[in-house]
Amino acid sequence: MKTWIIAVIVIVIIAGAIAFILTHGPPHASKHINTTNTSSSSTEEMTSTNVTTSNVSSNSSMEALPPGAIELNYNAQNKTVFIYLYASPTAANPLNFNGTTEGQMKIYIPENWSILFTFYNPEPVGHALAVVDNNTPIPNQVQLSQDGKIIFEIGYNGGSGIYNGETVSGLLHDLPPGYYWIACPIPSHAESGMWVDLISTNVTVPYEVV
């Protein structure tokens, strides 16, 4: 009789255990799932931290420009600056670059970089663009070549220049460190104020100041 009662109790216990496993899953399963979620969360936090650190490092490497400076368009991979200049028909002096005269505009570029110039002239008077390795403080000769060595020139056209909405472009390769002018090579134009200071120096971001 006692043996039969014990057998019944054992069967009941086994049945209860089976029912528990079917309902709740095997022991420690929920702990394994929680551990996996925690590990995933930690990985996400670490990734987020790495991205933030990278951004801060990238931003901190950018050069702070002087007050009033305007960053120029450039391609750092091929070390090229893109400079757009025009003769403004609304300026007080028609012999100007972007409305400025007498070296009022100063352009700074990283040393040994190239420059892709684009020059637009909407005026009825012919203009051109030249880069001069100058030997005088300011242009003071009718012929620009007498103020220094012309190392680059576009739009001269034998002295007539471009005009009435014409545009010219050209690439100056690997400008060494130094102080130069961007000037109009048409006779007497630079002498009358049509020139810009161009400085090739140890900056990392090209910019202009007016």
C-alpha cells in the first residue's frame, strides 16, 4: 500500500516538473538572454563613444580663420584652390577685382598648392588676369611686367583682354611660398588699382580677407 502511494507521489512530482519546463523554459534561459542584451547595449555605447571622439578630433583639427575671413572653395586631396574673380561694373572704380582695388582684398592659400582661376568680365572695357612675382610694394608702371615677373596669365588676348560677359579659366600649378599679386595685365590697369594681394604661406585652409 505504501509503495503504491509513493509511486503516485513520484508521478505527480515528475508531471509537475514537466509542466513547469514547458511553461517557463529550461533553467537559466532567461539569464542567458539578459546577458546577451547587456553585451549588445555595451557594444552600442562603445560605438557611440568612438564616433563622438572621432568627430571631436576632426573638428579640433580645423584651422580657426581670422575675423572677417571667408573660406575659399578647395580640394584638399589634390591641393587645389578655386578662386573666382570678376570686374564689378557697379564699383566706384571700374578697374577692380570683386569690387576691391589697391590690394584691399588679400587671399591666403597653403604653400605649394595649385590655383584654378576663373575670371569673368561683364564690363565693356577689356580686362585680363595675371599672377605677378612682384619686386615693388605696389604696381607703379604702365606695363605690369616692369613691376615683377608675370608667372601666370589668362585672357590677355594681345592686350585687348576679355569683355562684355566673357569668362576665362586657367590652372596655376604649385605656387611656392611667397607674396604675389593677382593683377590685370592690360597696360595701366594694375597701376590704377586693379590688383589683389596673394599670399602663399603655411595656412591649412585657403581664405580671403577684404
